[in-house]
Amino acid sequence: MKKIVFFITALLTIVACKDAKTNEKTTEKKQETKAPEMAYASFGDKIDAKDVLTTAQINEKYGDLKVGDTLNVKFTSNINSVCSKKGCWMRLDLGEEKEVMVKFKDYGFFMPLDAKGEVIVNGKAFVQETSVDELKHYAEDAGKSAEEIAKITAPKKTLSFVADGVLLKK
């Protein structure tokens, strides 16, 4: 009986040591495959830099949208400007003298006031139509002359975006 107990104890010890060595090797491999440090500062919901449309691709998508259409999308672009008071909006370059107005979902986050460079935004793209009266109101607020205000005779389509997450390239 003593021999059986000794044999079982020895067998368990060998098996336990073998598992410990296997776990050490697995831990070493996991550390080697660790993801590199993110090269972006993250704002809003956590998003990644995968499956991102280029500026040209999003420009094409906006061309297909009509007022009232929305599109869930993630794209990259360069910042043209950021709200200088709170960072509550930014304008992104779409090329061909086009830009998209980006606001942040439920004012849940803001961008740094000095933000510039490349960003990845995730959210809803849509086209808005600003009425003539509203355009004239904005022109008055901006101090435009009566002649300039009188030239506003047609509504303007605005490329808009509500972002739920933003990555700002460091």
C-alpha cells in the first residue's frame, strides 16, 4: 500500500511540474505577441484603426447620399479646424475644396483645442440642407454686408458627421 501511495504522489508531482513549465512557455509566447502601443490618442467610444475608409472613399460615399440618408462608417482625414472655445466640433478635409462638419455624439466628449493632423472618426455620415433663412442668419451673425446677404438665394447642402469615437494620430 505504501508503494502505491508513493507512486501516485511521485506521478502527481511530475505531472504538476510539467504543467508549470508549459504555463511558463505559454506566458512567454503571449508576451511576445503583445500588440504594439497605440499610435493614437482616443476620444469617446473605444474604436480601432481597422477597416477605415480613405478620404477619397468617404468623399465618394458622400456623393451618393441624399438629404435624410445616413451611413454608419469609419474614415480617416486631416483636421482643417477645431472649435476654439470647447473643442465641440471639427472640420475635416475631404479634398476638392470639400470638408465635413463633425460633431460629437451627445456632446459626450471634445477634442483638444489645438488638435491638428490625421484623425480616424467612427459614427454616422449624413447630408443636411441649410435653409436660405438660416444661411442669411449666419451671414448676419458673421457681420456680412447687406449685399452679401442678398446674394444668398439657394439652400446649401452640408456634409455632416456625428462621431461616437475618434482616434487622433500622435
